[in-house]
Amino acid sequence: MAWDEWEQLKADAATRGSARMQLNHLPDTVSGGSSGVSSDKLKSEKKVWAKAGGDVKGLKDDVGKALGKLDDGQSGLGDGAGCESAAAQKELFDSWKKYGGDVGGRCGELGGLLERSGHDLAMSDADVKAELDKIKLKYQDTEAVGGQAKGR
């Protein structure tokens, strides 16, 4: 998930009128308690973070199952040598198989980040953003190639 998407999700939640929450930051006007932060203003539960992380990591399994079905559907078609439509279909299959694998990998890493972020609730927004940026860079999408003749 890109950092921009994370910011959009937070903005969407704020417009829905859901319970207000700011991670790792409260306005300076909040007072109370010895730390200056009232315990009734900011709450987070480790189990919620763990569930969210587990759910996102679970998507990796779902993507894996879909890739298995895609692979089964491809079996028996051969390498496509001598038939342009079969070769194009194989190219498309290889592209989607790689993309699906990357989606699954991204889900696994993002789910792990959510779990780690919530484990001790000590990661700052900057630390989370840095980790999200690493995931985004690792799984950066390639330029769209569909519909281009590639010299054919």
C-alpha cells in the first residue's frame, strides 16, 4: 500500500465521522495525566493491529489459491511455438502470474508491518512511512504493456 493510499484511508475515515484517532500525535491542546495526554483521548489495542495484519497477510493465501487455479488453467497449452495467439496467451499468463505473485508478496509484507507496528505501538509515523516506502519500491508496478504490438 502506498503512503498516499494510507493518507487517503485516514482522510476517508475522518469524513465518515468515525471515532477520532491520530497515531503517534495529539494536538498540543490535549492535556491531562502526567504526560500531558489524557488516556481517554488516544487508545489503541494490540489485538486490533494483529487482526488487521493477519487479515492482510491472509490475502496472500487467497492470491496464492487464485494463482494455483490460473496455473491449472494454463496446463496443457504447451509453449505456444508456431501459433501467435498461443504465444500471446502465454505471455499474458506469465505477466499475470508474476503480478499476482507480487500482490501476494506485498500483502504478506504489509500485513507483517501492521502486526509489527501494533506489537508495541512504538513505531512513529515516519518509521511506518519508511517501511511502506520500502514495500512500495520493492513491488513497484511496471509500465502497462497490454495492447502494444511489440513489433508483431
